[in-house]
Amino acid sequence: MHFKFLESSSSILSTVVAVLMATATTVTAESLYQGKTYVKEITDRNFDKLVHNSRYPVVVEFYAPWCGHCKSLAPIYKRAAQKARSYAKFYAVNCDEASNKSLCGKYDVKGFPTIKGFFVPKDGSLGNKTPVDYNGPREIPQLLEFSESRLRYSAVALKPDSIDDLISQFGTKFEQHDSDAQKRSVAVLFTNKNKIPNMWKGISNGSYGKINLGVVSATKYESLAKDDLGLKEFPSIVVFKANSDGKYSKDNVSIFADEFSYDNIVAFLRTHFVGAKSADEPSNKSSESSQNVGEKKETSQEKKDQEKPKMRKEEL
């Protein structure tokens, strides 16, 4: 009887230990970025493709799900990713995952959270970005400043004297970036901003090789925009379609007329990408908007916090 009790106790203990171990494993593997968020979880398998071979500035958080500081950072990091979605990528690596151990070791992760930036070098080469440690405050403004600090882009500032001069610059300005540029349509942003907006810079990275992006000051060249192209307000986007001979004309343009949002702008530009079936056919919304959207249910507040942000026209 005594031995049966011991055997029973031992069996119960083993069961309890097994349950605790299973629970611990589940907690360890749990992601801080499940559900609807613009932070994408990445692993050793796709790290090089999404980080080193991306034209975007990439910010990566190496974290552990049990880490209190990581939990505190998560909503801030998500919000920063949402705000920077048009020009930078925010990713996360769960260092508690067994498959990510070597990756976290490779980047000398010794504490959590560890944040590193991966930026395209001055020569524009991809494939081996040098990681830059982020040691600033874990706040949205500082994270955004870090993400855009080395934002490289292919959008070009144009300073035309006339509509004909604008078109002539397509053949000279873009040749500095790509000898095949003449084969593409040119999307020109007319803006009152003094500098090229980050969103337009980011879109130039996402559409690189498929359409050329230019920028014209609507303040300095208002008469050209209004008189020659019929634009009534700014910002405005005009696509000059490339003819089969590679030439452009003010009579062969398409003007963006939808609600100003990042997804709408990307969808509009995609209809004019090299290889697009027709500039008049509807295009799917940017895949980026759904790339990181999970199936997990969220609270109403979480949904509100992670809704697709409406782009204010002031951003362009």
C-alpha cells in the first residue's frame, strides 16, 4: 500500500513537472507581436532577404518575451512601426526561439531588448548592411528619428522652367540612377514641402526599377502646375506615361484623384509600373498593408491603436 502511494505520488509529480515544462515552453515561444501589427517577426531563414537585401531602412528589435522592458517597449515599437510604415521597416526577432539563437548570437545580443538599425550604404549596395546599435530613448519620436537618419532614396528633385523643360529633365535626371530609366513612366509629386517627404522617399524604394519618382516645388512652380497641368490643389501627383518610344508628353498623363492615403497612392502607382497590363485597370492595395496582419482577435482598443493610419495630406 505504501509503495503504491509512492508510485502514485511519483506519477502525479511527473505529470505536474511535464505540464510546467510545457507551459514554460509555450510562454517562452510566445511572440510579443502577434495579431494586427506593422512589426513583422523574422527569423534566420528570412533575415538576409528582409534586412540586408531591402532598400528600406530596417530597424530590428532582438527581444525575449519574458523580458519586462521588452513588454513595455512593445506598444511603443508597434506605434513607431505604424508611423514609419511608408519609408522604413520595423522587425523583431524572438531570441527565445531555438531557431533564432544563432542569429541573436551573430549580432552579439547580450541583453534585451537590443535594437539595431540596418541602413543602405552610400554606394547603394545591398546584401551586407552594417548594423548600427541604437542606444537612444525607447520612445516613438527617437525611434522614428533613428529610422530615417540614413534614409536613402531614388526620388529626384526637379526644377523646371516650363512644362517642356520638366519633360526634358526626365531624360537627364533619371539617367544618373539607371540607364533604363527612359522605359518607365514618371510620377511627379507637386508639393509645398521644402524637402522631399519621407513617404515619397519610401515609395521610391518600394517601386525602384518599376517607375521613376520626381518632386517639384508647388510653391516655386505654381503656374506650371496650375496652368499647364490644370492642378488645383497641393499636394498632387501626376504620372507622365512613357510611350513605346520612351518619350513623354503633357497630353499623356494620369492625375491621382483618389483619397490621399499611402495604400491608395501605392495602388495608383502600381497601375503604371513597368509591365503593368494597363494603366486603367484597378490594382490591389499595397501588400505591405496586409503582410503583417494576423488572425488573432484583439480588444477594441488594440484594434483602434493598430488601424491603418489615414495619411494626412500634409505628409506630402
